[in-house]
Amino acid sequence: MHSPAEADACVQELRAALAAHGIALPSLGLDLPALASRPARPLITLGACNLLTAQALAAALRRGAA
């Protein structure tokens, strides 16, 4: 099982990796109800993004897979 601290570190790592590609997901963060459950089962919320952000994310993933 992963700890809330590990999940938070993962969110920060993902935010930095996305930023390196010029991508920001404003609602990226920890899912608070999942953290409040017992036992805590941290989930990461990627959230909503606009079309341009989704296209940039898809392009970055395609480049990374090449």
C-alpha cells in the first residue's frame, strides 16, 4: 500500500514532467476522499483540461513512445 506522502511525491514528479513539455493540468492533485478512507488508498486526480492541453499531452506521449 502506498502512503499519502508517496502519492504527493508522485503528483509533484508528474507535475514537473508535464511542465518539462509545457503542459499544466490545473486540477492535478491528490483525491482527498481516497486519502480520508481507512485504510488510506491514495489516488491521483488528473482532472479536466482543455482541448489544446489534451492535444499537447497526446503529442508528448507519442514523442516519448517513439
